[in-house]
Amino acid sequence: MRIERMQIHGFGRMKDVDIVLSEALTVIGGRNEAGKSTILQFVRAMLFGIPGRAYPTERYEPVSGGAHGGVLTMKDDEGAQWVISRYTQRQEGTASRGERLSITRRDSLGIVEQISQEEMERRLLGGVSRDMFRQLFAISLSELQEIRTLQSDEMNSYLFHAGIGGGADIVRAERKLLQDMDKIYKPRGRVQESAKLLQQIEQLEGQITQSTSYLKLYNDNTSSLIEKAEHLVSQEAVRAEYTYKLTLFRKAQEIRPIWLKWLEAEMDRQALPPITNFPEQGYRRWQSLQEENERIRSETRRLQRIEQDLREKLNLLITNDPLLDMAGEIERLSRRSEYYETRLMEKQEMGLEVVALEQQLERLLRQMNPDWGINELKRLSGAASEREAVRKHAAGFASYDRRMEALAAQRQQVARQCEGTDYEYRRSVKQVEEASEIGASKFQMLIPRNRHEVSSLWNEIQLEAERWREERINRSSDRQRDDQEKYMRTRMRDLYVKLLWGSLVVTLLLPALLWFLGSPLGAGVAASVFIIVDAILWVNSKDQKAERRKEGSQMGQERDGILARKMASMVDEEQIAAALESSNSGASVSDIEIESALRQLRRLMENWQTWQEKMDKLRSDSQIIYERAEVLKLDMANVEDSLAREQCNFERLDEQWQQWLQDHGLSLHLSPERVMDLFGLAEQAMELFGHLEKGSRKKSMLAEECSTFEQEARSVLSDEMLSSGLRVSALIEIKKKELEAQQEIRRQRDLVSSSLEPVVAQLKQLEDESNRILALMKELLFQGGALDGESFLRRAASVERKEELTRSIREWEISMFSGWDVQRQRALQNILAEYDEVALDEATSEAGIALSKAEAVWNDLQQQQGRLLQERERLEQLCRHDTALQQLDEQRAALKDMVARYAVLSLSAELIARTRRIYEEEKQPQVLKLATEYFSRLTEGAYIRIVMKLGEKKLLAEHRDLGLTDSALLSRGTAEQLYLAMRFALADIMNTGSCIPLLFDDIFVNFDEERMLSALSLLGESSSKRQVILLTCHRYVLDHVGKLIPQAQIISI
């Protein structure tokens, strides 16, 4: 995949910028705020979308206006061309802005297809996400300096999962062993398993000594418990008896009002006379039959009145049957009467139209030629071929006029342009001469006069200045290091002196003490050993003179002289000449003087480069204006030739038109437009003649239709109506109204007859229903044993009263005795019959007092029994001597097992630690191996390896002299070189399906010259596998790229 072209229409400060990338390695250089970072963000936005307004620092709204976005053209590995066009746009109905996106792919065969964003990311970018592209493929200096950009989830999948991912099991095993060891034993720990076992063993040993003195107390407690249990059983029976009595009395108090009602209702039911075989629901059935019979009588009277009214209406309605028989013919004629009127009016209008057409045709013939008639009109055919010939001649004349007007306007425009171009050319030549004179006077102090020599010498001065600054920094750091070493040697000498005095004291005292204790041999050995130690300390206490590195003062002076001579060979100024004289005479040159001279020279060179660029632009503009003037002169000659050709064409076309008029017998002074008008008039006249013939035929047809209708109307109309003088259509309408009146009378008769039939049927139905009701009433009197309705109602009232009392008695019995057995019901009824209300209250109060006393005694016995049981449990625990001994043996055995398990865990942890160290040295990921090669090349072999600790996401760099160093402790430049090497390795090892370009924005700011050259060499090698785009604001980077990689494309913005 390669980026071929970037068309930036509006993005940040850049507007209407077109950049074409033709090489695998492209370096884009420019000053600050020229748009380098804008280009980097533009590529990100074109591939993954323009960020929203919530991210203004990444959105890059166009400062100079214009459409926000642009076009990115790329070519994939298969040779297909991808064009991504992306612009922001306001969405309808909202204040937010969306995107106008178009992604097309044109393959090698020229087939074009539209691609979506998701499909583009999958096919072109190989599934790389926005964050991965930003962190790995398109980075700036700030992102290169941040290690956390290499610690995202996607990066971890490549860094810490390939090659060393299995090592996590070893780390987890080691941590698990250490955790298990800490659970068993920890120095001065109290919550570990071993500490808890020791505490339990001490407690058991104390319990065994106290358990033999509590046996007598246990026996006394057992006898007390038996006695209390017997008392509880007897007291429970007393409490149950009092509870039963109190329940009966309270229930009697509760149901006494209901019981009195129940007793009264039972007496009323026994006082009612006995009635047998009375029909069920007899009273309600009798009332219902009487109401139904009364309703039937009322309805019968109403229907009889309706029947009489309907018969009277029917006798008043009389119809005309002969008129009704002609209804169909009258309706047909009535429907056609409107058509007849329409045709009659059309006949009159058609007569007027025929007259008008004859007059209009006569006017057209006079307009064309007063002598023409219909025959001459027919001879002027106006065929399509003749019309086409006339149109061609008219088009030829019109085209001639337009071309002549256009050529005249073009000649006038070219003439004005020629005058303006000549003026611009003279002015541009004058500007070049003036700028050349100003530059020659302003930069006359420059010794080289050739532009290439000045640029080459200035690059050499810049390189020499960089070396001079590095030499000055090294001298300063060497002085600081010498002072620090001197301070450390003084501290160490004082320490050795103190140790020597202490050792001398021990040398004198220890042999004497051993001799005094009767060990002459030990005293001799100790004296010999300490004498040797004293000698070593005495030697080390001497002031060791460290070898001091000779400061290259002479080399520094030579470097100052070289720099001053190069500056003097370029510019003839007093300050640089004085520095050169000092260096040649052997005197030291001040760093401040050299820096001041360099600043002045840099300002001078910047002004000189600006002047050279201005001169190039002026010369280029002058050449462009000259070429434009030559082109305009050629255009003027071409216009003159075109005018001459057009005049010849017009004369030839006029001769052809005169010949055509003569062949068709027309006047020679007619123009093509007038001939076309004649064709149009002839066509209109022929069309009017056709309309005239059609109108005459239609008038005859209308007259025939009107005569037929009048003949049919006479068959239904009387002679009296025909002699009235009215039109036939009006007479038909009068006849139709008479017919409608007779039809309305017949409809009313039919309606009255249809209403009468259901009334008669309802009367018959009501009569049958009345007979049925009377039969039911007689049967009900017979079933109730009554002779008439009054006696039946009295018997029904007695039966209903008895049923009501029975229901009430049943409900009260359920309310009083629900859930009680028969024995308890009898006891309750006896109490209600024996006690009145006052006596029942007194008996209930006495039973409650007795129950309270019994429960107090029972509760007291329960508490005493509980205390005895607690005491018994305590004594049982104290008397378990054998159990304590067994537990003590078990705890001691468990302690031995725990010691053995701790020894196994300790040995396993040591073996796991050794395994981890071997694994870290031998099993590093492939990406780290590649990064090690790149890092070693970037640092010129100073760092030989990149290591990752097993189980920790941390990178270490191994120096060839200083060993392993955490990446966080490296200098900024070295750390950036480490991160750059990691990105090179990740880009090589990632399997995305396509080689995605690398974009770097000013990443060499903190690189020294040697490591920057190494990095540029790596970029050149990487460009053979994938496209590399480098953005920089440093001129020396562009110069080194031009020397190291000649095939690289360098673009200045």
C-alpha cells in the first residue's frame, strides 16, 4: 500500500494544497507552522474520519475557509487505485455536522467499485484500527516519547503474547507457592496456620490440668435437673386446665348477644303453623305471572289501534295503472332528453363554427398570396425534406453570424491580453534587475560568489558548529565528573582510617583475651589474621591519585580555530576576522564570541536564502510571462485566419440558397426564416380546410339524431300536449313528473301493507301468550292448595318467614360454634344457660387470675431448669480430660505435617525461581529480538539487548558495559530510540495483509548526529518494504537524507 497523492482543500492552515508522492521514501520539510503536523493529521482523518467538534485539537477546522476535508489517493499491493474523498457537512434538521464520504477502488482492468468505510479498513488497512494506526504507523514526537502508547490492549497482544505469553504460568506458580508459604509460617506472624496451632496446643495443656476437680458438682447438677423436670410436668397439667376454662368463659362472653338472637329465632320458628307441599318460590312466581298477564293486555290494546289506522290509510291511496305501464319508455326518453338538448345546441354551434372557419381560411390565403386558392395551397406541400433543407440554410447563416461574433470578441480579448502581458513582462524584468542589485549590495561581504559554494560551505560550518558544541558539553561534564571522584576518594580515605583504628584495637584485645582463656594457638591465629587486615586497611587509607584525563585544551583550541577559519572563509566581517587572528596566534577564543559570530552568520544566511528564493521566484515568474506572451501572439494569428475562412464559407452558402429559391419558384429576396413562415401558414390553412370538412359532416349527423328523438317522443305524448307549443324535451319532463307522483302513491300503498302484516301477526301471538299465562296461574293455585289468589298469598308469606328464620339460625350457629367439637359446644351452651352476663364476667376474671399464677410458677421452673442445663454443659466441658489429650496429640501431629509441607513449598519456590531466570534469558518474544537488532543499530552497539521481565509488562535495555537498565531511567534521546526500534519491529511482525506506510513527524529532535544517521539508514532500508514519509523542520536532516538516500523525494512546503 502506498500513498500517491494528497489533495488538501481545507484542513487547518492548509488550503488548496496538492502533494504528489512519487518515491518510496519522501521527506517533507518546512518551517514551523508550515503544515507538517497538519499533513499527518490529514492522513489520519482521511483514513478513519474527521474528528468531531469535541476534539478541536485533532479536527483542524480550516482557518482560511473552504471545504473542510480533501482527497487521498493510494495504490494497494495488487495495483488497484483507491480514492478517498471526505468532507464535513451540516446534517439536515440538526446543528451537528456529518461527513460526505466517497471511497472508490479502480482495479488494473479499469473496473470501478464503491467501497464502505468498514470494507476499506478491512481490505486496504488489513483491519488496523484508528488507535493502532495512530500509535504505530503515524506518530509525532509527543507520541513517540510516551511509553503508554505501546501499552494499549492491541499492542500488548503483539508485545506480551507472542513468544513469552506461556511464561505467565511460571510466574503464577511462583506467586502461588509464596502465598501458600506465607499462609503456613511468617516471622512474628499471629494469623498464620502454624501460629494458630501453637496457641491451641497451649490452651489444651492448660485445660488438662484443671479438668479433674469438677466431677462432684456434675453429679449434684444431674439430680437437681431430674427434680425440676417432675415439677414441670405437674405444673403443665394445672396450666392446661386453667387455660381451657378461661377459653370457655371468654368464648361465652363473645357469643352471648348472638346466642340470645338464636334462641329467640328458634322460638319464633316453632310458633309458625306447619305447611306442606307448597311450591318452591311460589310467591315470586305468582307475582311474575300477574305482571306478565297485565303487560299482554296493554300491548294488545295498542296493536289494535295501530291496525285500524293502517287500514284507513290504505283505502285513501288510489293509483293510475296505464301511466305506470309506460314507465320504462318515459324513463328512457327522459334520460335522452338532456342528450337531445345537447345535440340541438351543438348543431347550432357547429353552423356558426363552419362560417367562422370559412372566413379564417380566406384571410390566411390573402396573407400568403392574394392570387392563391385551394389548388395553389395544396401544391405548396411543405414536405419534411424541403423543411430540412430550409432549416439547414437557416442554421448555416445563424452559425456564421455566431462564429463571426465570437471570433471578433476573441480577437479583441487576445489583443487586450497581449498588451497586458507585454506590460507584465517589462515589469517582471525590471523587478529581477532591482532585486539582483539589492542582493549584490546587501550580501557583498560573502566571499564565495557561487550559490552552490555558499550552500556547501554553510552546511560544513553548521556541522562543525555542532561538533564544537558537543566538545564544549563534554569538557564541562568531564570537569564535573573529576570533582565528584575527588570527593568520593576523600570520603573513602576517612572511612578506611576509622576502620584501621578499630581493627588495631581488636588486634590488641582479642589475642590477649584468648591467651588469658588458655588458648595460645587461637590467640596466635587471631593476631595473624588481624595484622593482615590492618595492613590492608593501612594501604587503602593512603591517598590514591586517580589518573586524570588530560583535558584536550589544545584540541579545543584547534576546534575553535577550524570553526573560525571556516567562518572567515565565508564572510569578511571584523568579529570573525578577530576570532581567526586569535586562533592563529594561539590565544584562546571565547565561547561567547564564537556563539555571537555564529548567530550573526546564521541571520545573514537566513536572509541570503530568503533572497535566493525570492530571486528564483521572480525569474520563474518572468519566464512564465514571456512564454504566455508568445502563446498569445500565436492565438492572434489563428484568429485572423479563422475570420478569412468564415467569409469564404458565407459566400458559398449564399449562392446555394439563391439556387434553391429559383428551383422552387419562390421570390429570390425571401430569407430562410420567411420561407419557414410560409410553410407554417400553409400548414395552418390546410389544417383549417380539414376542420371545415369535418364540421359540415358533423352538422348533418346532429340534425339526423334530433329528428329521431322527436319521432320517438310523439308515441308517449298526447295530441293535446303536442299542440301546446312547448319543446319536446319539456313535455317529456312534465310526463315524467306525473309518473313519479303515481310511483310515490304505489310505494306508500306497499309500505302501509308491509306495516299491517306484522301487526296482525303480533296480535295473534299475544292472544296465544295470554292463554298460556292463565293456564300457569291455575296450575300454581292447585299446587299451593289455595282456592283463589288471596289465600295463596297468605300461605306464601308464612312459608317465606319460616325459611328466613331457618337461614338466620344456621348462620348464627356457624358464627358461634365454627371449629369447635360437639363436646366443647355442649359445655359452652351449658355455661350460657347457667350464667347471666354479670356472673359470666366474674367467672372469666377469676379464671384469668388463676391462669396467670399458674404460668408464673411454670415460667420460674423453666428458668431454673435452663440455668441447670447451662451449668451441666459447662461442667461437661471441664470434665473432658481424655478428649483434651486426644486433641493435643492431633494438634501436635498437624504441626509436624505443616512443617514438612512448608519445607516442600520452600524447595519448590527456589526451583521455580531458578526456572524463571532461565526462561527469561532464553524465551524472549520475536518482536523483542527484532527490536534488539534495530536498537543496537540505532545506538551503534552501545545497547545489545531489549529484555522483558517474566510476568511483568516492563521493558529493560541491556548496556554493553552497565548491564540492564529500566526504560524509564534512560535519557530522553535513548528512550525515543528504544521506542522507535519497538515500532519498527512491531510494523515488521504485524500480519495485516498489506504494508501500511510509516509517517513520522519530527522524531529526530533529541537524536545526536551519529544516531540520527543510523536512523535515516534504517528508514532507507524500510522504504524497500513499505512507504516511509518523514516530516521535519530541520534543514540538516534534509541535507543528510539527500546524501545518504539519493533516491529519496524531498518536498519543501
